[in-house]
Amino acid sequence: MQTIALLIISNIFMTLAWYGHLKFPQWPMITAILVGWGLALVEYCFAVPANRLGYAHGFTASQLKIAQEVITLAVFAVFAAVVLKEPIGWRYAGAFVCLAGAASFMFLGRA
């Protein structure tokens, strides 16, 4: 559970790093890049421990990656709806179902 919590926090920061600047189109490009890098550094401070702890506790690298992808889509959907005011449509639901299916295959047989 600690791994998943760290991955969620990590993805919140990465989503802000990659897409947060879209709310500030008046920023010069260099400002957007530097703010993004700063946020990405914080993201790494959560992602690296998440992956190391998860791997040490029995997750495979592939399982960690697919979990991260599912979390990324969920975090981005909330960000897009709340921050960017973009509607969540059927495409999000379809993508989430596909990723959930991929995660199911990756975790199949895991105790």
C-alpha cells in the first residue's frame, strides 16, 4: 500500500510538471520549463522510493509500471476535469477499462 500511495503522490507532481503550465499561458517558455523541472524533481523523490520499495516487497518491474500507468490516467483525469475544466467523456472510461484489463493480466496469479 505504501508503494501505491507514493506512486499516487509522484503522479500528482508529474502531472503538474507536464501540464500545470497550461493554466499559465502568459509565462515565458523558460519559466514553464524551470517550474516543470522543479516539480519533476519532487516527483522523482516519490517515484524512486515507490519503485524501490515495491520491487523489494515482491512487485515485478512490469507490475510497477502498469500500476503507474493506471494511476497516471486516474490522476490526469481528475486534473483535466478540475484544473483544465475539460470534460471526462467515454474515451477516459474506455482507456481506463483497457488499462484495468492490462493491470489484471499483469497481476494475474499474484498472491
